[in-house]
Amino acid sequence: MIGTCELCDRDEIELTIHHLTPREFGGSHLPIAYLCKSCHKQIHALYSNRELAIRLNTVLLLKDDEALKKYLKWIKKQPVTRAVRIRNQKRNKAKAHLNKMGFCFSFSACFIFQPIQ
């Protein structure tokens, strides 16, 4: 589907469906947002599904989040035709939860189980 991204407001861009409350937290039949691929990837690179369900479950809350504001300021200046590379910032956060043996004490925030060198 081609249209306007609800987050960055860029026009004539391919849109994806973003469940404002992730499906694993019961969001299958709750409100959705139409986002461009870049914004959708950035949201999931920055936040866990748990955080999205609890704290960032509307477009207005997403737009008002400090980390996403910086991204939105930048992406609005990018042409629709430009392919944007997204860095997975959750990976860096998850490493902070691991101990020397590679075990996580905050399981919900971790998805990497490799020992830290």
C-alpha cells in the first residue's frame, strides 16, 4: 500500500501495518498504524515489544518519545526513494544485562546468550 506514514509524515511511500499494542500482548484486534518501512524498523530496533505495549502504544506517544524524536527529525529530511539502514540498538541494551558467563538476569530484555569477551 502506498500512502503517508503516520509517524514521519512522508508522502507517497510504501506502508506497513504496525500493531500499536504488539500481537503477543493481545494487540491483534486493537488499533494499528500505517508506517513506512524505515519508521517501523526503527521502532522495533529501539524498543522491546513489552515496552511498546506498556509505554508507547499510540502514535502520539511514539512521536513524543525522545529517542524517536531525533530519528524523526532526521528521516523527514530523507527522500522517499532512499534506502535507510537501521542499527539494532536493542542488541547493545541486551548485552548490558548479561554477566560474564552469558546469563541474563533480566530475561525479558535479553535475546543474546553469548558470553561477553
